[in-house]
Amino acid sequence: MRSFFAASPPRTAIILAIFGFLLNLYPLPLFANVQLILGNAAYVIAAVILGPRYAVAVALVCAAGLFLTWDTKHVFVLFPLEALVLALARRRGIYSLYAGVGFWLLIGTPLFYLYGLTLTSLPVSHLPFIAFKQAINGLFYIGLGAVLLLMMPKLAQINPGYRNAPERFSDKLTYSFTLFISLALLIAALLFNQFFIDRQQLLIKKNLQDNAVHLSQLTFDYLREHQRAIIQGAEWLSMMGDDFERQDWLTQFNHGYPAFLTMLIANDRGNIVAASPAARMMDDAIKNGAYSVIDRHYFKEAFYNQTPFISPVFLGRGFGSDPIVAVSAPIYSPGRSSHPAGILEGSLDLKRFVLIDRQNRHHSEQYLLLTDDNNRVIYASAPLNIASLSEFASAESGLEYRTSLQLINLHDLHNPNPEYIYAEEPLANGWRLMVLTPFAPLMQLAETQFLRTCILLILSMGFCFYLARLISRMMTGSLETIAHEFKSPGEQPKPLPADAPAEVQALYQSLKASQRQLLSYQLELEEKVAIRTLELETANQKLQALAQRDPLTGLYNRRHATAEFAPLQAMCERSGEAIAVVILDLDFFKAINDTHGHLAGDECLRQVAILLTQHFKRDSDLVARYGGEEFLLILPMTNALKIEHHLNQLREDLARHPVNHPSGDEPINLSVSIGAMVANANFSDSLEAWLKVADDNLYQAKAEGRNRVVCTLISDGVPTP
């Protein structure tokens, strides 16, 4: 074999291609449709020792084997592309395992996911798992090929013209440790995953089968109990004859068995002589004897065959119109046990089967499906979304899956991917009960296990790096210490080894000096940035306050009030609330300025502002200085009947609290004229329309002698004084 390999690279490529093709014809089956492919290790070897051209050629042959197995064309794109990346990476000195991790992380997994999303009918929920599984499989056969190369160093001599740059000892040692331990752990993890998933399948299968047996027994007991009740009721009616009130008896009997949606007693001609609920007897056709059930199958079976009968599911007609299962038994005349006089029938409410379903509610992901001997649905758990009376349609699924579970599709019958796992149990009367659970959670469990496998692989690679670094530290300890020192400058520096060369020590001191200088520059720059940032924030806050607030009173200014009106009006319009717009003007304010000075006038404005904020302190109230001695109130969600009274209280409060002059003179008595209007929010979108009414009222208040409130209530566009 060695002499054959050593003959030429083309022969080596042919041998690798044949081995890869044959191995890919028989992938190792894992859980469900998950398979482990080994033949791709052939083109991994070709990528390392032969170069890109041979690697792509071998990959195409290996992909042909997978195409015959999977019948998917994506293998002719994905795997030759992987072989090309591995070969180019190896030419640049990157080890195949590292290149494989990068390929599947950046190219392979996204490309495989995109292929499944656009060109296949695979469920979107399964695609991440399938793509992730393929990535794990890729790392497995890459690791396998790399191990085979390390175990057979002679293979590296097949193509002398394809040489890589000399490798560092520490790098090669790290890679060897990582490769062997990671591959061993990956194999162990795959075996453990397989054992775990197999165990979960056995538990699910046993649980479903046990529940199917248990629920089928409950269903059969439920039917038998109500059939026995009908039989006993018919026997009792046979003994009593026609000389008692059958209607009252039937009503009481139905109360004892509420699972019967309706009940009836029919004579030998099929005419209904008693019914429950009793209101059914009010129908004219039933009272006149024109309505007959003689053609019903439950009548024929019980009357002519003289045997108790449980019907298939059917839709009631005439006497009730619900999906039912009829239970009937013959009634005989006293002393004539061979000649039926009529029947007793009860219609089982299919919705009552939910009681049996609830017996299984501690299994939140298990559903119940019950069909009759005509394959029609009697009852289905709500999450299955299958209507009663519908023809039961299903398809066996997952035929290509490696599993011991019974898989079925109820909705997408042509999809090869299963929807449910099920167990089936027949009933003695020909009915069939199925207990189902979604297949997706089991796939998610498998996906989680593969994720754990990947995490374990990453941790193992990190551990191997750590071991290799310990071994190579005696040769590169000094340089690693310097690298660590300047990679993590905040940590406590470690001293250089005593045997560190003088050149390394000089380099270390030079780098330390440069580091200290850079840190000094960095601290100085950070301090300047912090100062400038603080100054900028302070300036922004001042600008915002100047833009929104009146500097004298601290109230909002006219610009802010105008801007805030639109959202307040929209809010009240949505909720159908009223808005009050109020303009206040201090009486004789010019005289105050002329008599007491502008400082006193300013103090009066400040005191009025304080009083306004005390009277109107809801979060939604907007108090603003409108200009000069005028103030503006915008009061959303206002009680129209109380606003005028509240404004008068404000006016009286202001009159009772004179303002002290800053220079100590006599207090200044203030009064205010107020113009207000209240209207629904849809009065107008423009604040100017509201202000015009309020301003007219203000002028009216001043014209009538000042120190008063004039308020207009506008209802449906009509002012009310």
C-alpha cells in the first residue's frame, strides 16, 4: 500500500476518492434522520497533502456517494467548497481543524441553512438543528482525517512539490493535543448523545403506550357505563308498562346521566312518546305523531335486532343537531319479552369526552384522538385542530428515520418529516384511541444535546491549548510573560524568568516605558474628555431650560405651551374628554410697576406663579406665562361644572394674600381678571381658536369691572354662558 501511495499524487487522489465514495454510501445512522458521514475524511487528507485541485476532485467523488444516498444536490457545492477552503488554509499554514471550525462557523452552516430554507421542504423549526448537526459532523470527519495524517506521516511525502512553511514546535504541539483530545471527547459525546436519545425514545414509547391502554380502558368503561344505564332503563320501562308518566321518569333519568345530550322513548312506529329535555316535546310534529325515528340506525338495531346498540358518530337531525353517538336498547311490553314495544335512546355528548382527556392533563404535551368503526373522528384534543365527524386522515411519517417510535402526520400528509409520535389502542366496539405527542420537542432535545457536544468540543480545545502552553513554556516562557503583561496591563505584572536573555529583558524594559507613557497620555486625554463632556451637558441643560421656561417665574413659556397643546388635545379627543383654556391678566399691573417699581412687579408675577402651581398641580395641567402680566392655563380632562368655581377660588385666594414689597413698604393687593372657555377636545385642532374665545371672555371680565371670571362652556359648537 505504501509503495502504491508513493507512486504519484494522482494515484493517491484516486485511492482516497474510492475510499471516500464507498464510505459515504453507508453513513452511520444516529437518531431520526441524523447520519454520521466518514468518507469526507478522504478529501480532508487530500487537502492537506495534495493541494486544492486534488482536494476538490476527491470531494466531488465523495459527494457523489452522498448524492446516491441522500438524493440532494447541495453536496456537490458544499463539500467541494469545504475541501477548497481547507486546502487554501493549509497552504497558508492554518491547521485543518482550525480551518474547519472557521469554515462551518462562517460559511458552511449559514450556506446549509440557506439551502434548506429556499430549496427544500424541511420545516423551518428543524433547519437550525440539521445545519448544526452537519457542522458537528464536519468537525468530526475533519478531525478523523487529521488524526489519520498524524498516524501515517509517510503520507506527507507523497507530493514533495507541495510543502508548507516550517511549523513552530509550540503550535504543532498545541494542535496535536487539541486534535486527539477533542476527537476523543467528540466521539464519547456522540455515543452518550445516542444512548441518551435512545433512552428518551424508550421512555416516550412506553409512556404513550401505557397512557393509550389506560385511556382506552377509561373510554370503554365510560361507554359501557352509559350503555348499561340505557339497558337498565329499558328493562325498567318494560316492567312498568304504559300506565305511568314516562316523561317525568325520563327527565329524572337524564338528570342522573348528564352525559346524554338528549334522550327519547319511541314506540313501535318510531314516534317519540317522551323526550329529555322535555321542551323537545313541544314541537308540533312530535306532538301530532308526524315525526318518526323509524329510519334511524339506532332504532333499527335496537327494535328489529332486539339488542343494545352503540352507533358510530353522526350529526343529529331533527331531534337535535349536534355531533352525537347514539346508545339504544329495546323496550318490551309486560309479559311479551320477544315483541319490542319501542326503544330507549340516549345521545352521548361528544364534548363529554373531554373528561377522559383531562385524565391525561398532567402530560401537557399529550393529546387524545378517538375514532369510530367508520374511521370518523369522535373526539380530538383541541390543539390537534380536528373537527368531530370529519373523516380521519393521516399518513405514516418518518419512514427514513432511525427510530423505534411510531410517527404520523395529521395535517401535512405529504411531508416526510413527522408531526407526532403516537400509540394506538383498539376498543372492543371497533373504536380506536390514539395518544399523540409532538415530535418537535424530541428533535429539540437532540438539538440541545448536539449543542452541548459543540460546547464540550470548544472547552476541550481550550483545555488542550492550556496543556500545550504549559509544556512549551520552558522554551518560550519569557516571551509569553511579556505578551501577557502587555495584553492585560491592569493585572499584577509577573517577573521574567531568571534565565531570560538580556535582549528579552531590554525589550521588556523598553515596552514598559512605552506603556507608561501611553497610559499617561490616555489618562490625560480621558480627563479632558470628561471635563468637556460635563461642560457640554451643563450647557445643553441651560439651553433646554431657556427654550421651555420663563426665567422670571419658572413657569413654562408661551412657545412650550403652544407646542404641548397638540398632544394634549389629541389625548383628550381619543378619550372624549373636555379641555379648559384660561387666560389670566393681573388688574392694574402697570400702576403697580409705576407706583412700586419693576422689582415689586416682578415679585407680584412670581407670587402669582406660585399660587397658580398650587391650585393646578395635576401632571396633565399646563401652567405658562403668556406674556407680560398674562398667564395661560391649559387644563385637559376638566370637569366643566367645577372649573368656574375653581377659578373663582383662585381669584379669591389671590385677593386674600397681598404681596410684600421687597423694600418693606405696604403690601400690594392684587386682583385678577380671568377669561376661560371649556369645550370638548374636538372643538378645534388650533390653539388660536381656543385662545380667541378665552381672550374675548377676558376682555369682557375687564369691561365688567375686573376681578371676576367669565367662563364659556361650548357644547356641540354652541356657547353656554
